[in-house]
Amino acid sequence: MSHSIRSLMTAALSSVLILGGTIALAEDAPSQKDLSVFVCKDIMRLSGSERESALALVHGYRLGKMDTTKYDIETLSDLTDRFIDFCLDNPDANALASFEKLGQ
């Protein structure tokens, strides 16, 4: 392969890799979420497995803040029920702060 073709192929490959990396970063950015900005109605609007995943996430976040991996199913279930009831009555309340307060 001649030097000019090798240089051209290297430049083309580098461009594809750089452009591909940039596109991948651009696609990842919008999918990032911040737990602290969700309000209760955001959680209540979720359905089925989406709501279950959101609740599991905040339970895990809370356990992490408590620096523990141990939990009791009944306690988590009770907290989930109280959180849902609270959110139905207070749709504009910050979801994460409410969950943490109810879990104290």
C-alpha cells in the first residue's frame, strides 16, 4: 500500500472514530437523569415496570446513603406504600426528598 493511500485511510479511520465517539457522547447526554429534580407526579405518571424501577432506584439510593446492603422486605413495602400515598396527596413535592423524609 502506498504511503499516500495509507495516510488517507488513517485519516478516514480517525475521522470515523472521532465522529462516532462524538455521536455516542451526544446520544448518552440526554439519557442522563438527576434524581433530585423529580417531583412526585413524575413518579406517579410512570406505569408498571417503569414505576417499579424508579422505586427500586430510590430504595437503593436510600440504602446506599445509609451505608448498608441489608433490608427488610416488609419495611421497604411499607415505605413504598407511604410514599405513593404521600405523592398522590402532594404531586408537586420533591420525590427524593419526600422518600428520604418518609424513610427516617
